[in-house]
Amino acid sequence: MALDRRNLREEIHALYRAEHEQMGERGTLERLEQARQWDLAPTLRGGGVLVFPHAGVLDCGHQIAAVVNACLDSGADTVLVVSVLHAFTDEMEQARVAVAGGAAPSAFPFYGIQGTDLSGREEWRGDHALMSFRHFWAAETKRRGVAGPRVIERYPYLAGGRPADLPGYDELARLAEGAVIVSTADAFHHGLGYGDPPERSFAPDAGGLDLARRRITEGMEILGRGDYWGYNQHCVSAKSDARDAGQVFRSLRGPMAGQIIDLTFSDASDLYRHPKPTWVAAALMEWRLT
């Protein structure tokens, strides 16, 4: 059965709203406090990048909260969020597949960078990637009684191994000079609902998370050394949604080394109406300049 991408987007939005409501103010603040086990603000002050997941907030909300805390603790005036832009139309998916196969990104109307205060395409407005980040941001700035730094959202699409060639990249580079950078990634989707055969579909506690850690680490090593096309193709095989965002923040900041700070998972079997195992890894990642 063909995937109804528009319907999936609506269901994901409904799921996120329901999980935010279930978490409530108390659960939100509890996760913000749980996130205090990590002090990641020095990474941002040192020019590094923090990457949070955008999977189910009940599973990985503490990881998202850790990045919100770090942004607010960093003392920065501006936070640049380089976000995933999901392919929620068949045309967007076809373009992404074609570019991975060697087609020129410029042949497609989605090629470029979208986001706040930009004219042009607006697919980013329907994306869910930053819903939970915004939720924790609103809660923590309210708790602290501060407005917080300016937040700029940018959504690159079809980097294709040459992120600096993206239309709008020069403007983004100027913004990055005076900002801390964070990003988001669900860097490993796995199991029956994501097209893995039964014999190679593993539950998280039966080797799946170990596999996720290996594959995510492999991708970080490829990206860290600036092999953008290699990273693009790694994301295809690992079913990572961060192929464009990762290439862009690495290009903006230069050589970096990354590590996984925390790793968990979010079950997606109900969402995709497939049997278990169908899940997405949720990783909190830290990148430091080398």
C-alpha cells in the first residue's frame, strides 16, 4: 500500500498534540529538570552544535529539554535552529530520491532553504520537527520569566553533497556568525514499518539499540570529516532524516567531532500500522569543533 504522506503528517501532528497534553505542565517541567543532568551550554559557547531528536516527546522529551536549557544557559543573543524538513508530499520524496541517485538538486522547485522571515516556499510551516522544541522553549522561558534569545528556524532541502551551494546559504552563514547553532535529527528508523525485512528487524532491547548506536556513530564520523555526499548516502541506508540539516550545520561550523550523549527509542508501530518492531532511535548528540 502506498504511503499517504499528507495523512501521515496530520496524524503525526495529532499525536504530538496529544502527547504534549498528556505530559502537561508538570511533566514538561519534570523533563526540564531531568535534563539538568547534562550541562551542554559550554558546547554552544565554544561554537559546537547540539542535536536533539523529534520523536515521541514522552520518550525523548528530556533530550529536547537539555538542548533548550543549553540554549538559554549559553548567554547567546540568537539561536539558529537548522531543522529537518520532511518529505510530506510525493513530489518532495521523489526529488529527494532523485538527488540521492545523482540528479541535480537545482532541477527541483524545493531546492533551497526555507524558514522564518523568508519569502518563497513554505512547506516548513507544516512540519512537526520543532513542535516539541517550541513547547519546551515556551515552558522554560515562562518558568524563568525571560523572553529568551531570538530563535531563527531554517529548513534546508536537497543539499545533495554540496550544502554551500544551496540558495540562501550565504544569508544563513551570516546569521551563523553571531548565533549558537542547534539542530534536530531522527537518525535511525528501523523495523517492519520502515521496510526492513523480518530477519533484519530487531527490537530495541534485542540488539536494535546497539545497531542504532553503531549506525549513528558511523554517520557522525562521515559527517565529521566533511564527506557530505557520503553522509547523504549514509542517511539513505540508515533511514536518517537529517541528510540536509547535518550537511548544512557541518558546513557552517567546519571540522567537528560528534558523540552520542544519550540514546533511547520511540515506538512507531501504531503510527505506521505495522507490527513491532517498528521504531525510531532518539539520540541526543553533541558536536565539538576540532
